[in-house]
Amino acid sequence: MSRLTFGAKLVKFATVTFAALLLAACAGTAYSDSSSTSTDTSTSRASDPVGGSVQDFLVNVQDRVYFDLNRYNLSDAARRSLERQAAWLDQYPGTTLTVEGHCDERGTREYNLALGARRAAATRDYLVSLGVDPARIRTISYGKERPVAEGHNEAAWRLNRRAVSVVNSPYGS
């Protein structure tokens, strides 16, 4: 029978705990791109979000789109995401959005505020082209001031180049 030192036991415990937490986190963040919807609520769980709520928007629609470096044009993936947002907004006409434009840390404050404003405007303009009333969408640029990913590398920068649609006046929240 092998005897582990206290340090070895601690490392083993920490490794197992980390692995369990990682698996639990992955299980909770699965994303399905299914476009089918069901009106049957008999199988819904108590934790399902209320239709029209902020949580419903975050879970079932997706609140952000991403941009390439120094760009504000929408990718095909961004357009598909915004099409889901427009369809959701069509279901809940009393809901308004604020579209936040964000940038990565590179560039001056002034440049990034202007680029963030163009990203937010491009997002708003596409939603409007899909039939969303422009009076329901406000835009703001935060430039590089509100990063979601810390770090000085491409992985962090990619996550920070985004426009985020924030639900302002949802139903059932």
C-alpha cells in the first residue's frame, strides 16, 4: 500500500476538484443552434427562463456579435445572431435594447470610442433592416473601457471586439 504525503494528497485533491468544476462548467454552457421552437410547456423545467425576460434573451437568443480587428462590418455569423435577436424582439414589442460597442485594448481611447460607436451603429442598422423599430434601440460606445477578457493576446482581444445587445425593459423580469 502506497502512502502519499500530505502535499501529494493536497495536489491530488486539487486536481480532482478542478476537473470536476471544469466539467460542471462545461455542462452548463452548452449551446444549441437549433432554430426549432416548441410551444409545449408541459416539459419545461422550473429553471427555464420566463419568455421575454433578460434571462430568456441571454439563454435562447445570444446577446453579442464579434468583429475583426479595426472593423465594424458584420460577419455572416453576426448576421445570423442578429436575425435571432430581431425575431425575439418581434415577439416582445415592449422590449427595448441598448447596443454597446466595444473594442480591444489596442488603439487610442478616442479611436476606440469611435470604432465602438460604428460597431454599435452597424448592429442597430442591421436590426432595423430586419424590421425592428429604431426607436427601440439605443446605442453607446464604451471603446476599450469595459473588456470582458483580461489579457494582452489575440484570444482576449477577439472577445473584446464586440457589440452587446442589452435588454432594457423586458417582460417577466
